[in-house]
Amino acid sequence: GVKIVTIGGGSSYTPELMEGFIKRYEELPIREIWLVDIDDGKEKLETVGKMAQRMWDASPYDVKVHLSMDRREALKDADFVTTQFRVGLLNARIKDERIPLSYGMAGQETNGAGGIFKAFRTIPVILSTVEDMKELCPNAWLINFTNPAGMVTDAIIRYGKWEKVLGLCNVPVGAMMAEPELIGKTLDELIYSFAGLNHFHWHRVKDLQGNDVTSEIIDKMYSNDSGIPANIHDIPFFIEQLKQMNMIPCGYHRYYYRSEEMLKHMLDEYNDPNVGTRAQQVKQTEAELFELYKNPDLDYKPEQLAQRGGAHYSDAACETIASIYANKNTHMVVSTKNNGAVPDLAPDDVVEVSAYIGAAGARSIAFGSLQSAERGWLQLMKNMELCVEEAAVTGDYGVALQAFTINPLISSGEKAKRILDELLIAHKNYLPQF
Ligand code: NAD
Ligand code: G6P
Ligand code: MN
Ligand code: MN
């Protein structure tokens, strides 16, 4: 039987994972699941852990869910380790959102200054987790879901020297779930190709005759639900731009292609005392979810989880694990080493790309060179990520400032430096490297 370990097990998303594993039990025979958390998340872990066990008890399968505050005890002989932790919890995210915005710049979980600081807090924790894995489960696969998932996955390979890792995101899943019906098709009648970076990828679509149907979807995206995650305000892209690129951007591209409008929306919502930042909204949803999880009669994933931006992430996580375990060679979109799939980036850069997932991990599918605008964006964003990772590992203030300077959502100058300094102080308990 398979041993799964989930770091950050107290997350309200854990029932997503359990549902995905229960659904796939026949191809992925799990023996035990270990949910790991820290003292700050103990209460959440206990509540959601009991709920997870009830979900298994209501299934035909005999699986034990272990709860542990001891990562090393849990990791021993793991086959798959999944990560869904949030260093500093949602209070840290509120600071990532509020502080940049107080200087008139975007405050977002994975983009701009907030995303950079989420990486600064997360990378030291993931690298120490990888060191434990080298000792305790050297053959395990690491399935990283912790954001910013692209940078975290890149740092695992580049600095942690751990190759058996795949990074995941639910955004491509959402697109593939919502778009086919816009053009009267089902997913198995279409061939999807994704390439770019996490929260910064584009995709193209062909039908089974090999005809490119991307522009048909682009036309329909305008008046319909295109699968954008619940957390992103839906400002449309400029149609002329989409037609020119003949690719569909991911939901997060709005922060770059429509920066002004997205910033205005953030200012309006965050400063409205009845709304607040996204993390403040999520806190509310989380409290409601944990109230439900406390109900000893609830033994299935509640509807309300769909209010979280990460809905359906189990489809990515559990399918990836099942595909590795059973060598299924399924098409999935993962953060993995480029290996030439996107020739505009270096072969050892982690990219988010369509790949076949099997026992040897991901074999990324060649996407080919991009046009000038996309190539420019991608090279800028990837090198911004590399500065962030370097600063996260070394604590070098200069390289952190370089990352801020080239990040398109942060203007350069005194204000940027003040945001950096303020965030360093606000998060100092989680930034041992600085
Ligand atoms: P959350 O705030 O509920 O945190 C999850 C758990 O992590 C908490 O119980 C917390 O106590 C625990 N934790 C914090 N530091 C830890 C540590 N050092 N070791 C072990 N556990 C620790 O978070 P959430 O809103 O459920 O999101 C979880 C993570 O998943 C976040 O990083 C989020 O960005 C990410 N996420 C990713 C995607 C994606 O598309 N890749 C989608 C949704 C969420
Ligand atoms: C999307 C992204 C995730 C992100 C989430 C935020 O699904 O893919 O990477 O963490 O939204 O959702 P939330 O409900 O926490 O705002
Ligand atoms: Mn994501
Ligand atoms: Mn900048």
C-alpha cells in the first residue's frame, strides 16, 4: 500500500484531497495518510483530520488518517509527499495584500510584492523539508501545491537539488473544465497545450482534426464563464491583443494586461469595510467551512469549498499521483524542468507546461518559441523569479530589491524600498534568512 504525507494538513482544502484519493482508490491503493501541521494549526488539523477520517470510513476502503505535529515522524518511508502549507497563515497574507496597497501597488497572494514575500517565507521551510526527505524517504515524489508554486518548485530543484518534484495549480484544470462547452465540445474532443510559468501561462487548443480552435474559444470567452478561479476579479482582456497572440492567457494575466483596472478594483474592495482583502474574505469562508467540518455527521466534501479559489485542485493532485504510481502517461499541466519545451527559457528553468505524467515523472511537451511580446514577458518574469529565489535563500537585500525593481506590479523608487522594508519587518518572525 501507498503512504501519503501531506504537509499543511490543517488546510480547509484537505477534504478535496480525500475526495480525490477515494475516487481513485482502485488505481492508487493507499494504506495510510499522514496529515502534518504545526502548533499554530493544531486546532484546524484536529478538526479537518477527523473529518478526513470520516470520509474514508464512509467509503468502502480501509485507510487510516494519522495526525502529526512531527514532520520527521510522518515522512518516514513516505511514497508521496504533498505540500499545502501557508507559512504565517492568512494573517501573513493580509499583510502581503495590505502593505503594498497602502503605497498604491497591487497586493496579491502570488503576484507583486505579496507574492515575493510569500516566496521568502516559504522557500526556507520547503528546503528544510527536502533535507528531511533525503534522509527519511529518499525515493518519494514531492507534489508541491504551496504557493508561489512555480518559484517554490524551481527552488526545490535548483537549491534543494531534489529532482523528484512536480508543482501543481488548479487554474489549467479550471480552463479545461469550462472551455470545451463554450464551443459545444467535450474535453476529450480537444487537445490542449499549455506553456509559460505558474500563474503566468498561456494555452492553445486544437480539435481532433488538428484544426486550431483557440480563436473560437476566445470569441466565446467574452460572454460566458471561462473557468476563471473564484478569487480573480473578472475584467476582460482586450480582444485585439488575444487575437494577435492567438493564445488564451491564464486568469492571473489580468494583473499584467489590465493592471490599472485590477488595481482600482483592489483599492475599492480592500478599502470597503464590508468586503476587505481577499485573505479577509477567505478567513470568513474558512471559519464557515470549519464549522461544517466540526459536524460529526458530515462525511463528504461540502459544496461551500467551491468558494475557495483552489476548488478542484484534487483533480490535479490526485491524478498526478495516480499517474506516477500507475505509469498512466496522462496529459497534465505541471511545473517541471523546461528541458526545451519552451525554447525561449533555459533548459533547467522550471516552467508550467503540458506534460505526460508517468512513472518517470513529467515528460514535458514541446510548445515552441513564442512571439516577441510573450517572449519578453516570460523572460522578464522568469528572471524576476530567479532573483526572488536567490534572495529567499541568501537573504541578500540587494537582490530582493532587484526583484522588486523588475517586477512589473511594483514601481521602482523610494516607495518600492519602503514596501520592502515594511514587509521585512511585518514578517520578520518567518524570515530567518534576512
Ligand atoms: P492555510 O492558511 O489553511 O494553511 C494550511 C496549513 O499550513 C495550516 O493549517 C497551517 O498551520 C499550516 N502550516 C503553516 N506553516 C507550516 C509549516 N511550517 N509546516 C507545516 N504546516 C504549516 O492555507 P490554505 O488557504 O489552505 O492554502 C494552503 C496553501 O496552498 C497555500 O500556500 C496556498 O497558496 C496554496 N494553494 C495553492 C493552490 C495552487 O493552485 N497551487 C491553490 C490553492 C491553495
Ligand atoms: C487559485 C490559484 C491558487 C490560489 C487560489 C487562491 O485557485 O490557482 O494558486 O492559491 O486561487 O484562492 P483563495 O480562495 O485562497 O483566494
Ligand atoms: Mn495556482
Ligand atoms: Mn518594478
